[in-house]
Amino acid sequence: MSAALNLSSLRAQRGNDEDVLPSRLRLKLNRTDFALDVDLELPGQGIAVLFGVSGSGKTSLLRCVAGLERTPGALVSIAGKTWQDDAAGVYLPTWQRPLGYVFQEASLFEHLTVRGNLQFGLKRAKGAAEASALSAAIDLLGIGALLERKTNQLSGGERQRVAIARALATQPRLLLLDEPLAALDHARRQDILPWLERLRDELKIPMLYVTHSSDEVARLADTLVVLDAGQVKACGPVADVLVGLDMPVVLGDDAGALLSASIEARDERWQLAQLKFNGGSLWLRDTGLSLGRQVRVRVLARDVSIALAKPSHTSIQNLLPCVVQAIGPDTHASQTLIQLLCGESVLLARVTSRAVDELQLTSGMQVWAQVKSVALVE
């Protein structure tokens, strides 16, 4: 049976997508080096990425949601289902919370095959629904050919796919992923990212995903939550949060915009593809994606410069008319960040503070953005 036919098994507990309610997390937890204090409302589906440096409270937040840390006065409501509400005297222990948890290390049983590992978590569940959900998870993550292998014969990326399938097989209402790619090298990360994208696009259960990788944020996040010392510094749709002028302090050289676009045209002679987004179009290297394909593209602030008039006789192929929306400081006084409104989309440009002064840039000015580089992130 194909993954397309089986996906309903993994969505069985959710009802219609239109009826999915948001999730609410109100948590406080004192640690030695920080105090977790969050009050979040998150969409009832898609990937909410918890982003921040090590020690910012990301894993602690996951543990509280899972019930592994008892937090007085907490409220944990997932897509409208209450798991903890101390004010109302409601508390479900971890084993009663319908969740799947994927850790940095896959933690598979070495003496069992892949099939044995997948079935172990379901040994008390004998129903057809559980068997169908397991089959769906196997198909969705492309691990059917691995079922008879011992786990010591798997690559790191394959082990994590097995761990995710094992978590999905229990038909969770929430999937928690705690830096699932942190233990993998770059090549293995690139192997597994497309499977995580498929989870996001085809599976409608909500996911909380912990990372400190800006690449994973760009590829996977629907909602971005930025944590610092246990406090929420920003929360919202990923494209909106990434262009906030307070975010580059966290992202540094990776500061930039994330755009939703589609493949509009192809220049076969020069091996280029044209992307259309709500603000114009951009040319980049043609990777063979079909016309009309929806993609995410990343434009880093360091790759955007500003001109007061439309440049001519330039090697830069991507020129966009924009309006200066806001100007803010960067992490070093020599640099300034410019928020540019291009149609309905926002870009960031990192320029020298001297250039801002010489061009006399102010909010509301009409300018041209020169985009030196554009990167597909999926």
C-alpha cells in the first residue's frame, strides 16, 4: 500500500484539517543558568521550530511539553486537547500523552532488526489501525528496504528515519524532534532533510523541532520561535520573523529573507531558471525543477546591496525596485541592516553605516536592490 493511501492512518485522531485548533503552551521552569518562562500559541499543524543558541531552553521546553519535567502552573494544550492545566487540576503523565519523541541519537535496540525496532513500541497494540499506521510510516520515510537489516548496518541518517517512523507508528497528536540532525555529518544531513520536508508537507500533525541551525530553519520551519535564556524573543511565521531587525543579532552572517516562489521560466542557453515571488522575479542556477513547482528561496542580507537609481552595465542579474521600510543596527557598528519592501515581500540588506550616510537612506525612500546571490533551500 502506498504512503498516499496510508496517510489517513497517521491522521486518524485529528479530524478535518479545517477543525484543527491551535496549541497553547504556558510553561515556567527554573534552571541553574536560566529560567524558562514562555506563553505561546502555535498553529495546530506544521513545524514550529524552536531556535536559539545552546542553553536557551529549547530542550527544556520539549521536556515540559512531554511531561518529563513537572512545571507548576503550566498549561499544555495540543490542537485543542488539554494535557496539563494545573488551574483545572488536569495532568496527564508522559505515558498518557499521545506524542512521539525523537532524540539526537536514534536509541535503537542493537539486537533487533529495523522491523523488530518498529514493532517493539507497538507490542501491546494489536489493532488494524496501529498496523496501518506503521505501514504508512515505513512508506512515508522510505525505509521498506531496510526492514531486515540490523541497526548496526544503518547509516546515521537511516537510523534517524527509523526512529522517526517508530515515533509516527503510535499515531501521535504531536511529534517532538530534539535536534535530530545534530549527530550527523553534512552529507547525512542532506540525505535526511528531504524526508523531513516530506513529513512537513504530507503529514498534518503538529511538530515541535529543536535546532540551532539556520539552514534547518530555512528548509523546515512554518513557524519560528526564537528563544534566549528561556525567554521568547520572537514568534510567528518564519518568513516574517527572519526579516525582523532584531533577528539578525541571533543569525549573524546568516541573516536574510525567506521567500515563497514558483519556477516561472527557464533559460536553456545559459542554464538559468526564473523564480516568481510576490515582489518580482529572480534568476538563479537551473537545477531541473519543473515549471510551476513551488519552492523556498533564501536571500542573505550580505548578498543584497542598494542603489538609488536602476543600475546599468552591471554583472548582477537580479535588480528589484524596493522601498526602504526600516533601518536598524547590526551586530557591529560599521554595519547597518536595511529592511526593504519589494511588492508584498520583504528583503534584508546589510550595508556599511558609511554607505547609509552617504546615500542619505531614510524610511520611505524608493531604491533598487541588487541581489548578488539566491539559494534554493528545497
